[in-house]
Amino acid sequence: MPALTDLLRPPPHRGPLIAAGAVLLTLGLGLVELRLGGSIAAGAQLLFLAAAAAALLGLGVQAPNEEGRPPAYQSVLLVCGLLVLYPALLRLADVLGAGPGQLAPGAVAWTGAVMTAISGWTAARCHSAICALIAAVAAGVTVVEAVRWIFHPGSFTLSRWLLLVLAIALVLLALWLRGRYPRHAELLIDGAALAILAIAVEAIVTSVIGSLGFFGGSPNAPLPAFWELVVLAAGCGLVAYGAIDRAWGAAWLGVANLVAFLAATTVGHDSVRWWPVILLALGVGTMAAGLRPRSPLPPEPDGYRSGEHVLRVRDERGPSG
């Protein structure tokens, strides 16, 4: 009789089939939670969600890497397992007294911390870049919710600074990993992009919702000028990085940040401010720099004679202009 570990080690030639079943199982569990979650006891939901998460993650962890990288079916199994794990953790919070349907900051903080630890371990164990991204996102949620839980800030300002610090830390970590693990570095950049995008989206949504109060009225400006600059710089940097390294995820997230910048600088502003002038000047100046006349290549130096041999010296550094 085969051991349990053998049963949880999917054969590579059947990996895509098992992964397809994992996707359907995850969708089915999500539908049960959304439509029937209120009529099923939290303990029962915890049991079948935890069992499904353990099975999916067990299959994903036991699957062998291919040339040091997880094959596509292994990544699907790991992502499905982590997607099922988080609602299982939330149900555990319900069972421990958080209250059904209540996402209290404390419960979100500790479940996020557990999610970060498991995702990070899975990323290291299976060399999975997508699990590293999930760990980065979970870490951001954990930090923000932990601050809300402990300090009870009256605004989102402190959380913005935390998200900015997280984004910078992810970028530095991506630069450190870029040579050895380029895929990990790329997805960590995506995590940093999501952190900056969260700053803009939260401000825009808060501003718009605030304008829909009892008396209505125009929404307030969502972000101070400094944070508008942060979102703009992140968007431009992501688009440039995506174009140079052909990292399309970063490029699209850069576009999303630029769209969020346009929304943040449009909502609540009744008059044209200095941003259009700055952007027009930068755009024209950058294009002019790229179209400036090119300096001609320097002439090749004459040969130098050394006995009967002719030595030619050529400057390989290229034009200075």
C-alpha cells in the first residue's frame, strides 16, 4: 500500500490534470463560501477549508521542481492552496471568537501574519515566485491592519507611510535577488507596485464616498502633492522597468498607477494646477533630449608602427555626446 507522501506527490505527466481539478475545487469552495457560508457552522467550514488547503498545499509542495523552478501545474496547486488557506484562517478566527462575518483589525492582522509565514515558507521551499508575491501582499496587509489594531489612527496617513516603506523594501530586495532569481525579483516589484497603488486607490475611494454623504457636494482632493508625486514616480518607473526587462506585469501595474495619478489629480480639483505644466515641460524636454543631434563618431586613429608590425588603436567607448 503506497504511503501518504507518495499519494501526495503528483506524477509530472498528470500534473496539468491535477492542477485543473484544483482550480475547479477552489472555485467550488469559493462559491460555497459566498452563497452558503451563512447557513453552515463556522466549525464545519473550518474543517473542510483546512482539509482542502492542506491537500492542495501538500500536493504543491511534494511536486518536483523542473530545472530548479516550479512547473506551471505546481504553481497552480500552490496558489490554489494559499487561496483556500486564507478563508480557513478567517473561519478559525470566527471559531476563536472574532464573530461571524466580522473582519476586525486584530483578526486580519494575525491571520495575515500566519498567511505571510506560510506563503514565505512555500516560496522558499518550492522556489516559487508567485508565492513570494502572495507573501509580500499578505505582509503589507498585516502591517497596515496591525497598526490600525494597536494605535487606532484617525486617518490613513500612517498606513501610507508604512506602504511606502514596504514598497521601498520590496524594491531593494528585488534588486538583491535580480541576478540569481529574476522571476522572484520581477514579482516583488509587482508587490511594490500594488503597495503604491493601494495608497492612491484608498484615497480616491475615500474622497468619492465622502462626497456621497447626506448633503452630497464635490469630493475633496484625495492626496497631498507629495503622495501624488510618489504615485506618479512609481507609475513612470514601473512602465520603464517593464519596457526594459519586458516585465509586462510591472508595465500594466505602472499604467494602473498612472491612471490612479490622473484620477487623484482630477477628483476634487476645480482648477488647473501646476501638475499639467510640469508634465508638459518634462514630456517635451525628454523628447527633445532623445531627438537631439547625434555627435559624429570620432575618426579612427592612424596605425602606430612597432618594428614590422602595425598596431591600430581604436576607442571602443563610443561617442561622448
